[in-house]
Amino acid sequence: MILKGLIYRNSFKYKFELYFGDKMKEEVFYGRGMKKIKSDYPEVYEAIIKLNDAVYTGKALDYKTQKLIAIGIAASRCDESATERQMRSAMKELGVTPDEIADVLRVVLLLSGMPSFTKGMRILEEIEK
């Protein structure tokens, strides 16, 4: 039982709950679509939670670095909703600065092109308002 508690305390879910509680978790991390999955397909919802805990382990890369990578991936796919969610949670949860996000977006420009970069910069600008 103690080991299970220690594992949970090192999990992404625990860290997120400490920072934000349930309301922010629903709005930022899971997004609006997850409410239906949680209510209608609880086994799928739990699998998603476990996957997040398995991905965000902090074994070799710290959580902030992993979050910046997630921003880059979402932006490179031109997924505006995911890009915005990743940016907002990184800024609120980890204190990631707009300059750090802009650095990531410059790499996106190099590897994914102008549309991904400009959409990402527009989203960042909207968040900063």
C-alpha cells in the first residue's frame, strides 16, 4: 500500500491535481470531450489516465521539457485545440514563458513549415492577451 502511494505521488495525475484541482483538470488537461468519455466509457477514461502517467514519468527528461515537446508536436500537426491546451497548461502549471514557447515554435517552423509556425504563434499571441 505504501508503494502504491509513492507511485501515485510521482504520477502526472497527482502533480496536476496538486496544482489545479478537478476544475482545471477538466478544462485544460482533459478538454471538454473527455467529460463524455469519463461518463460513458469509464474504462477508456482510466486507460487514458494510465497512459498519461506512463508517458510523463520524468525518468530522463523533466516534466517541463516533456511539456515543451508536446507543444511542438501539437503545433507541428496544426492541431489548434491541442496546441492551445498544451500552451495554457505549460504556462499555468510550470511557469513556461512565452519566449520559451516561441523558441519551440521556431523549431516547428524549421521542421514542419510556415503554416504550423504561424498558427502556433497566433495561438500564443491570443493566450498572452
